[in-house]
Amino acid sequence: MTFEQWLQSRLTAHGFPCGAIDGIIGPVTLAALKAFERAHGLTADGTADPKVVKALRASASAVSPATMADLPDRDTELDEAPGAVKNSWPRQRDVPSFYGAVGTRQTRVEIPFDMVLAWDKSVRIRRITMHEKVAESAERVFQRLAGIYSTREREDLGLHLFGGSLNVRRMRGGSAYSMHSWGIAIDFDPIRNQLKWKAPRPRLSQADALPFWKCWEDAGWLSLGRARDFDWMHVQAARL
């Protein structure tokens, strides 16, 4: 049982139903969580922090020792989806030897849902440019996201706001090339996930984004936000 499934099951047991116990933190689960927080005098921000977890454990007589044993640590890796393809991407220092010269070996990735440019929402994005080694993986992740989130949920999270993929440039404030230079990174909704913002301020650091990150992590991609609490807009096919 993942933390998210445990959370849904405990909320439901306490009279705050979440629908299916599927581990997907969508609007119904968030509404149930906020209602539980209000009922217990906690900050109703939809964040399952230690106080909320303690309240969920202590306030339910139905919690059994077996259920308690099933609760994973909050930082434990999420379960992989059946059939997920786990790639072994290189570390950042090995990116040039693995992917080749910057800006080369690029191909197109089809997007299965509507996206627009983050800085010009009148421009629709139907496909993005990515390195040929990561294109198939990225396309599978986008397909999974299309099945997990509704249009309204994607727009609420900002998953439809494309902030860039291939962009041959240096890292901000440094001399090394950005991961975007090889077309192995994607940015989402840069306005609400600014570079130096720390959780919980970035939109993609919030609980309902967990399935989004799970999809990428199942495929071996890295979130700088989840790894370093920095640049929450960004996901890359390279380890630190």
C-alpha cells in the first residue's frame, strides 16, 4: 500500500470518502483531506503533513496494527505502474558522452492532449522536440498522464502550459550546458513554478501533482523539485 492509498483509506474510514482507493490524489481526495483538516482544527491546506497523519492514525478506532504496519514512510518511493519501462538515464556529468553533441539527434514527440505555450496561450502545442533516445519514453509518460488526469485537472495543475524542451543554452549563472540543450528536459507552467521557489509555493509541489511525478519517475526521469526542492517546473532524463 502506498502512502496515497493509505491516506485515502483512512479518510474514507473517518467519514470523508475519497471514492476509489487508487492512490491518485485528485480533487475528490483533496476535498476530503481539507474537510478532515477543518474538522480536526488543522490548517485546511490539503497537505498531509505529520500533524494530519497523526490525526488520521489516532482518531480512528478502526486502525489496526496490520494497517499501521502497511503505512510507508512519506519519502518512500511510490509503487511503479504495471508494465512501466524503467530507463537507466546517465548522470548529468555523463550526458555529453551518452547523448552526443547539443542540439543533435532530435525527433518529434506527439502530445495526446491540448497544450499551449506558457508565454503565449494562443499558440497550441501538438508536438515537442526531444532527443531520439528519450522520445519514446516521454511519449509513454504523456499517454499515461492523459489517462490519469481530466482536462480540467491538467489545466488546474498547469500540465497544459508548455515551458520548453529543446533549447541550446548554458545553465543560468554557469558555463555548463543546460539539460534542455540536448532535448532531454521539459518545463511545465514556469510562472507558477519559478526557479528558486520552495515547496509548498510551487504548484507542482502540491499533493495532487504526485501522480504526475510518479509517471515520470516510473520511467526513470528526475524531478529537480522532488530531489532538491528547486525548479519545480522541470523534469529531465538525467540523474544528478
